[in-house]
Amino acid sequence: MKTRYFVIGDIHGHFDELVELLKSWDEAAEQLVFLGDYIDRGPDSSKVVALVKELVETKGAIALKGNHEDMLKEFLEDPIFNAEHYLLQGGYQTMLSYGYKGMDAEYLAEKFNEEHGETRIFLENLPFYYETADYIFVHAGVNLYLQDWHDSNSVDFLWIREQFHRAMNLTGKRIVFGHTPTCHLNANKSFNPWENQDRNKLGIDGGICHPGGKLWGIRFKEGGIIHAAYFVDTRL
């Protein structure tokens, strides 16, 4: 088992930036970990999902589920009820990336379900977290008010924000997460990784969809030391 990790934050359909970032990944020495939110808002969600799926199946990458993957699931199950919530939160760009145009929710969901069932199954079955000796990798965070964070529910893993950001981390491990763009966490509003005062939480959603946003890939090893940080921004 590898004890070094290359961890990538929220991608949101930015395929070119992902390809560029992966050039910094040391495949032989590092476990590749994705923190979720592969789709929506950016231009190339279909290509991002295909590449992530390939890396999981052929290179042993760990791909975690994000809230946008869950939003897609809910849309595909009930497109009429969930159309406004999903399509206006970047889902329309995802449908376009698969070649589906228009705002007819039932049509979009029907076509996706008919033609991309394997992709749907892949995204729906992604794990919520990946735990190592020194790290907890997760999309949004965990419920630190529970006696055992493993008992966090799906809403916590995929959606939690302030409750997690403010809570004391007594897990004994550094929690590495995405979901909340770091411009909302850093006092200076920068898109750089955010680390709390106790250095046991690290946010790496660089807000790639925002002007000036970045796609972060962070290198870790067991023992709690960050080796290096890499980013690709939307100026590619």
C-alpha cells in the first residue's frame, strides 16, 4: 500500500486543467485521490468523468463522491422536481457536455439514463471518504460533534460547511476536504489552500469555476507533512 498521496480538489468539468495537473502526479509512488465534484459548471464534465473513471479502473485511483454527483442522481431519479435545483447549479453545462441541449428536464434525464447508465452507476457508487493512518479525505467534511465521525450521514459527507469548519477536530487525523471554495475560508479571500489554526483541517477547493480560481493538487505522505502543492488556474 502506498503511503504517499496526490490529492485533487473540486474539478467541476475543467478537463484541460485536470490533464495539466496530472502531469505532477507520481504514479509509481503516490496514491491518487479525488475529492469529488467532477461535474457541473465547467465545459467538459463528460470528459472529466471518463478520465476519472478510467483512472479508477486502470490505475487504482480513489474517487470520492461530491454533492454535485448526488445532485445529478436526484435529477435523474425525478427530473421535474429537481430540474431547477440541478440545471441552474451547473447541471445544464453537464448535459451540454454529453450532447444534450434544451431545458426539457424529462428529455435530458431520459437521454442520460438511456445512453450513460454505466456512468450513472459509477458516480452513484463512489465512496464518501477515504481514511489512512494519518488522514481523512472527504468531499465536504464530517460531523465532529458525533462520538464517532464515521457515523456522519450522507448530508454531512457531501454538504456540511460551517458546522464542520468551526468544530474541534479530535479524530487524531488531518481532515482534507473540498466543497467550500477557499476564498470563503481564507481571511484574505484568496484561492490558496485553507488550514485551520490547529493544522488538522485542510481545505483545497480552489474555486476553479470562479474568476481567478485554481485547481489544486496537494502531495502528502504519512506523518502529516505536506511535501508540495501544485495548482492550475483557468488561464490555461
